[in-house]
Amino acid sequence: MTRFEYVRAVIGEDRLSAGCSAGYAEVFAPSNIALIKYWGKRCRELNLPTVSSLSLSLGKLGTRTRVEPIAGVDKILLSGQVLGSSSEFARRVSQFLDLFRGDGQGFLVETENTVPTGAGLASSASGFAALTLALDQIYGWKVSKEQLSGIARLGSGSAARSLYPGFVEWSRGEREDGLDSVAHCIDARWPELRLALITVSSGEKMISSRAAMERVVSACPWYSVWVRESEREIHQIRSAIASGDFNELGAIAEANALRMHATTLCSYMPHCSDTQCSDTPLCFWLPGTVEAMNRVWRARRDGLAVYFTIDAGPNLVLLFEQRDEELVLREFPEATVVAPFG
Ligand code: PMV
């Protein structure tokens, strides 16, 4: 199935061609950080993941977007700046809008991230989730939140999880057409849970998550171990959330992130004829990443319940509980604390 066919299967041809029911829409979607990562696709066209993933949404941090249908070509603004044709983000947004637009239909998209600038948090997840919510409001598709998550997934896999607050699970699904690979909110609140962003570098990533996971799937000799361990860990982390066991939650999330990064290190085979594996080595960490990881491990040895996760970049996200906030900030004065449950 192609992306176009997927959209038609979910929304319906008649509703897609019915035209706008609102002149514009203004929406917000939260960023999310995966505790069990999405890392590898079982279908590239539909962004279907090899394993299920589980995330925590970041409350008020995310993307605010205003979308208005206009005649002609798309006009895309990020934080008030018009993006030119050389912008990768603008290209991906327009490609996503192609899935829904009628003949001669363009969109004015004004988007703004409420994540602290340069915090190193991916804004593509909240960006594509917000775009999906706005299009739903404009066109009045009347589909379920889960179905909308499947649509957002076509823009960026992790966007499927940014349609909800709190803990969110995105199922791998079994179907080839991807109709069961959708996200749902986990019915659990953990108001004492805290995240803290440690920005080691706010520079451009050397390689996108998309390209990195493709390389890992084709070149990591033990990718199947990653898959097997993730399947085990998602069960464990669900139980840790249900029982409110913080140390279990933190330990599983940290182990999952470390294993994900280990797959990148192992995707370099200098004498391989396939350029996917013989390219330069792939490591997202910078010296500051390793230094902060060691600070976390030292603090933990000294009795502080603090763990970390890292996405496909050099920055850490710490996990701890409210009662330890002062101690964590003493160890990590540079941290920006987030209360995901408000
Ligand atoms: O949604 P993408 O294509 O940006 O991939 C996200 C990949 C990770 O951030 C590394 C993991 C995840 O589950 O968010």
C-alpha cells in the first residue's frame, strides 16, 4: 500500500474530496521522549516500526501550529521566518500536505516550537502531530484519535505518539497495510515524575534518525537482538508504570537507550562492499555526552535515583522524581526541568 492509499483507506475518498469545513485551525501538540525507542522500520513507505515503542509527552513543551488553506503554493513559516525551498523541514511538510491537497490547493503553515531553543529535542514529532490535528479540524475528517496517529506517523514515525499527553504506546501492528500500527494513551498518571534536558550540543545532527535507523537495520550484525530485547522491555516498562516503580522504569529506559546507541556503533564494517556499512563510523555521542552519563552513574552510586535516555543525538534527558529535584539540580545545574504531568 502507498501513503496515498493509506490516507484514502483511513479517511475515505468522499471525505477527502469534500473540501474545508473551517477556514483555518490553530492547534498544539506536545513533544515526546521515547523510553522504549522506535528504531528501525518494517515498511519504509508507511513508516511502520519493527518494534512497538513507548514514550512520555512533555506537557506544555511542543509545537503550536496555525494552518490555513490558500490558493497556489505552500508558504511555511517557522518562528515567523519564511522557509525557503532549500529547507529540509519545509520539503517534508509540503510532501506530507501532498497527501491531502486538492488541485491547486496550497497551505499557509505557521509553526512555532515551545521547546527551549536548542534543547536538542526533536520537534518533528510534535510538528507533524500538530499538522495532522490542524488538517483534521480544517477538513472535519471525523476519524478517531488512533486513526489520526496513523496519519501523523506518515510525516514522522514518532509523531504518532505526539497526539496524546502522558505515557503513550505506539504498536508495531501486524498488518501489512499498517492500519493497526497506531498509538494510544496509557491510562496512568505519575505527577511526581520529572524529566530534565541536558543540552550537550544544539548544533545540527550529523545524520537524521531516519537515515541512521536504515543504516542500523542493514548493517548492525545483531539488530535482531535489539528487536528481541525491546519486545521484552516494553512489557517490563508497562508493569513498572502500572506499579509506580521508578527505579525499574528508569533502569529499563536507560538500558534501552544504551542498546540503541550500541547498534549505531556496530553498524560500521570498513571492508563491506555495501556503502551503508562501509561509510564513516556512526556515533551520536560527544565528549560532553559521555561526561554527563558518567555524572549520572556517579550520582546513582551515591544513592540518587536518577537515570537518563538519549535520542539520536548527543543530548541527555534525565529521569527522576520530584522529591530529588534539588539534589539533581545540584549535580546538573545546567538542566532544564520538565513536569510532564503538569
Ligand atoms: O520519528 P523519527 O523518524 O524522527 O525517529 C525517531 C527516532 C528516535 O527519536 C531515536 C526514537 C523515538 O522513538 O523517538
